[in-house]
Amino acid sequence: MAEETILLTEVKNGVGIITLNRPDKLNSFTDELTFRLQDALKEMEKSKDVKAIVITGAGRGFCAGQDLQSRSISHEEGVRPSLGDSIRRRYNPIITKIRRMEKPIIAAVNGVAAGAGASLAFACDYRIVAEGVSFIQSFTKVGLVPDSGATFLLPRLIGATRAFDLMLSADKLEAKEALELGAINKIVAADALMKEAIELAEKLAKGPTKAFALTKRAVNRSMFSDLEELLEYEAQLQEIAGRSDDFAEGVKAFVEKRTPAYTGK
Amino acid sequence: MMTLTYKNILTSTEDQIGIVTLNRPTVLNALSHDLMDELVKALEEFDRDDNIRVIILTGSERAFAAGADIKEMSDETTISIMNKDRFATWDRVRCIKKPIIAAVSGFALGGGCELVMTCDMIVASETAQFGQPEINIGVIPGAGGTQRLTRVVGKHKAMEIILTGRSITAHEAHAMGLVNRVVPVELYLDEAKALAKEIAKKSPVAVKLAKEAILKAFDGSLIEGLEFERKNFYMLFSSEDQKEGMRAFLEKRQATFTGR
């Protein structure tokens, strides 16, 4: 797929729509896609025509997180990548921008949201979710720690007990349970998802947007004032995890489609 | 009051507060020689004006001042820049006797950060950014940055800020003691005015001598500073404001200060 089309944007009726568009790869993040998403968010923050934002994915998935086969994190000839730097440059600016931008942002979660893709949805202000969709903390499956704000956002959404369990098990958090735990706003039929999300966004766009902006600022101060500090801490921990034998084995096993043999090193 | 017309700044007054606004919006208030000349003239004018008790120095929401005007400097040699003696203007900012509050939003970088630190108190918007990025263009702070920042935040933090050239947020600056108050961007100027108004109610002669004495803590050795402070303390006992102030305290009423 051509690089230009991996992210689509549209502005209509005061609403900016961002669509991750690598459907054949469940919209997983390459370097390019993370930078494109950063740029799109920046533009929509500046644009006076955009008063609310919807983020969604094309095809079956919302976003499967890091593309494990992309260049930036693959192990070429035993050289281990610096995951800390990758997170600082690529993911943390996205999460920070979503939280600090004083416009309401709706995640229209059309399909699986895994790893950094789940963090992307958790960072938004609203989560409208299609029936049958799940969130997966897939990081530990390949020997990594949850990043992109996952360790900050998920415990605040559902409590530390269930969050920790999900992070270590890498089990699916189904939409139904997510709704019961208060982590998402609504479950809707798949074919009604975009209509619902855009209706909500258009309603917000017609509201007292200055009051909405100040409200987001206050909630950020109340709940998210240490976000940047934790994002940096996650980057440090991921740097450590990225140097581990377990991560090398995890990625190798993933590519070879076999069960990894972990050693704890 | 004589009113000068300026090109690079705006001046206004509100109650007993004189407000100077840096106004070169197209270049994020870069501190050109002309701007500094005008700034010093405006500050000195307010300093002489008996109706003014406190001065506020501010910029725009986007930038207090993003630095010196590099265009003016890039071709200087050691001899030429020394002979021009541009920092003589900055020395005159230091000599203003009335308290100056910097109301800072957006960028306060390089010379902008140094100008902020030349002020006596700093009210910042949440969006303010402070830094000394000179190292990134192969020079060092030249208008007091290495001295004032170090005295305020300590050696180790100052080293990091100046040697990396990285900027810090308003909240970080607050945690380091560089900034007095941090408020939402919509309110920073109001907050600075509220602080100015509170100080404007005090005896202007005591305020001036207090400022002079506090600056001594920075200017010289501790012993020199302590002696200076004591001298100014004794001197206030020849003022009517001291008599009135102490009497009012003992009589449990508000003091009325006259500045005599």
C-alpha cells in the first residue's frame, strides 16, 4: 500500500476524522504511521474548523499496536533496537498530544485494539466500541512491558487489580466487561459505529467548546498531571525489556509462529 | 507625565501599575537593540513616575521573548561586540528601583529568559517555556543567565539547562523556584496585576529599600549583603511610613502609607 494512504484525514461539520489505514496489517504501527498520526493530530489541534475528533481504523482492526515486522524493532544480526528511543520519538508524543489537546477526542473502536493500539484508545476522551471487539495488553506476550501510557491509563480506567491481571495474562478484555468496568462509553452494532461516533462528535462541536476545553484541562490536572513523567518511565523500562533475551525470543517465536521458550533473562 | 512613542513596545498604566508589553509579534519579540533601548527608557520613565508603584513586564501569549535578535549578532567579532557594549542597556534594567513583575507566557528563551530573571518576580502561564539554548548556536548566555539561573536553581540544575540548551516547562520552573506562580494561560496577566496591586498598597519607600536589600543577597557576598540589609533596615526608622505602620499595627487598624 502506498505510504500516502496509510492514514486518512477528513474534516466535516466541525469534526476531524482520522482513519488508520493499513487494513491488511490490522492498522499496526510502522514508524511512518506513528509520525503521520502525530502530524494529523497537530494539524487538527491547530485547525479552527476542527472542534472534535474521531479516531478509527479501516477494516477489521482498530490498531494492533507495534508492527513487529517493521524495521525499527526487528533484530538484525543480533543488534538489539533501542525501544526507549522509539517510544519517546514515536508513541509518547501521540499520547501526550491526545491528552493535552483541548478538544474532545473519540476513539471509534471498530476492531481489535492491542498493545499501543489499546493505549491509543485508552488515551482518548471517549471510547465507542463495536460489538464483539476486545482490548489486549499484548506486550508481555513478546517479553515487553506495557507502554504508550498503558500502565498509567488502564489502572485509572479499570483499577489496578484487573489491569495488572490483564497486563500479565495478555488476555482479551472484551467490550462487555470493559463497559461494566466503566472503561468504555458504549457498545454499538458494527455497522452503526461511525454514525454514532460522528453524531456524538458533531454534537460536541456545536457545544460550548471553550467550556469543554477548560473541562478537559481540569480533568487532565485532576487525573493526568503525572502522565509525561510516567511515559518517560515506561520508555526507560521498555529500553531494559528491549535488551532482554526474552524479547528477542518473543519476536522470533512470533515471526516463526511458534510458542516462545522464555528464560526470564 | 511625558509620553514617548515606541515602535517595539507598548506601555500603559492601570491604577498604580505601569505595564510594558514587548511588541514585535512577527519575530516572537526577539530582543533587538532598538527594543532594549525602548524598554529601558520605558522602565526608567515608570521608575521616575510618582504615580507608579509596581511595573509589569510582559510579552504576548505566544512568546514573552524568544531570545536575542541573532541577525544583529551573527557577524560580530570579539572586539566589535565589546565596543558596542550592548549589555550597558541591560545594566540599566538592573538599576530600576521599583519592583518589576514578569508576566510570562509562551517562549522565554535565551535573552528572553535572562530578561525574565532580571525581573523581581515571575508569574507564568501554564504554557510558558524557559530555557537558555545559546549552547545550540555555539555561544553562552551573555546577559546574566549563567549567574542568575545558578543562584536561583542551584549549580547542578543550571548546568543541565545551560549545557543541554533544553527548555523547561512552567511547572518544572515552578518546582525549581524559578517562577512564583503558575496559572492557566487566560489568567497570567490578571494574576500578575493582582500581585502588583497587593504590593502597590505597601509603603513604596519600604518596598524600594526591601528590593534593594534583597538584590544585595545576589550582588555580593553574604556578609556584605547582611550589612547592607541592616543599613536599609535602620534607615527606614527615619520614615513616616515606619511610624505609621507600627502605630497602625499596635492600634489594630489598616496603615495609610504616604511614601515619606
